[in-house]
Amino acid sequence: MRKYKFLILRRIIQLSILFLFVAGNYFGWELLRGNYSSAIIVDSLHLSDPYAILQILASGFLASSSVLIGALIILLIYVLVGGRMFCSWICPMNIITDLAFRLRRMFKIETEVRISLPRNFRYYILALSLIVSAVFGLAAFEIISPISMLHRAIVFGSGAGWAIVAVVFLIDLFILKAGWCGHICPLGGFYSLVGKQAVIKVKHDKDNCTNCMACFDVCIEEPVLSIVGKESDFIRSGACTNCARCIEVCDDNALKYALKFDLKK
Ligand code: SF4
Ligand code: SF4
């Protein structure tokens, strides 16, 4: 159980948010309505995805002041506190891509044709999405986002939504390890960039580390663990999702959550 405590907590939070969206749609509950790009809490507080708002602004449309304030609140939370925590604690696609990652590991699935993408590919997709939004006057990624698709599939029963989610799952399972979240998703890329200096980080203690590499085995962003076994420091890369899987599987107490207040690097 100790090895899964954060995982269980993350799933409870992710599924509770999904449940509240479903309940808002089917039972009229007002606790949480909308979607992952723009939601309203208790019919009063707007919360918006800052990347979605960036696309809307790039497309030439204006957002209302309540939506802009909602985006600013979310941005500040991730910039100052949580870094890329949206990915592992909120985003429903994380449940799907984690499953593919786990099955791939469990059944030792290796791709016949080796496909490699640089980890910063997502930043190009991020830039491209803003350019396409500006050129075509629409929020480009929002139209095809598997996150929105999964939300629509669950809340409205959209078949097209399930199809897109299945494609992402199969790519992750058979073609590219951690393909979507680790290489392609521009929203994950956005939070990687803005959350680099957030205060909640994973901290590594080299003196406790036995170099067993268990953390590498479970991490979808394994390059961020490059200091493991070499130096005691925070995992400073913004790409770390703060999922805490590395902490859970470490039997040597060499990894833990900690607060980082210095701005080194
Ligand atoms: S990388 Fe994208 S799809 Fe994956 S968890 Fe993060 S926001 Fe969700
Ligand atoms: S370093 Fe740890 S917390 Fe960060 S993404 Fe990897 S497993 Fe998750």
C-alpha cells in the first residue's frame, strides 16, 4: 500500500473531478461545471486553462475578465506552487497514458521500428498551435486535444472522443514509450515551461541512493532523473510531473517531496 499511496490519491482526485463534471451535466450539480479548459466552481468562480486562453487570444478573440482572472489564478498556482502537477494530479489522460506505460513495462513491449522523438518536440507543437490559432482564427489544440476528447467521451458519450483516446493509447503502448505525455502534448509542454521554478519539487539524497534504478523504471520523464546516484539536489526540470511514483518505489528513502525556495539554475 505504501508503494501506491500517492498513486491512489492522484486517481481519487482525477476521478472525483471527472465525476463532478459528469454530475454537473447529468444531475445539474453546481459544484464543478464546464470542462478542463474552462470551468466554473459553485456557479461563481471561473477557472481557466491559461494555455487555452493563450490560443483564444492568439486567434484574435477576447476573453471576459472573469475568464482571464480564472486563467491567472491557475497560472499562478502552477508557476509558484505545483509546477507540472496538472499532468499527474488533474488531467484525465494521465490515467490512460499511465495504463499504456504500465502495460508496456509489464509485457516488455518493444517497438519493432525504433521511433524516437526529442523530448522538446512538444515545445514545437506548442509554438505551432499558437501560430495555427493566429492564422486560422481558432483555438487550434482545443479542437483536437485528447483531453477535451476524453472529457466529451465520458460526459457526452462522444464516439469520436473515444476513438482519439484509443489512438493515443495505442501509440503509447506499441509505438513510442510515454509518447503523448512525454513527447507530444503541448499542454504538458506549457506547464513544463511555466512550472520550472515552482516550490514543490522531488528531492534526491545521494547518500541514501543504492543505484537500484527503480525510479527510472516508473518515470515517464526519465531524463529528469539524471542526478540520481550522482548528486543530492532537487529534480529541477520543469518536465517532472510531481507524480511521486519515484518516491513510492524507492525503498532506500532517497527521494521525497520537498519545498525549494532557491532559484539556482
Ligand atoms: S502531458 Fe498533456 S495529456 Fe498528458 S497529463 Fe499532461 S496535460 Fe494531460
Ligand atoms: S521524477 Fe518522479 S515525480 Fe517526477 S515525473 Fe519522474 S517519477 Fe514522477
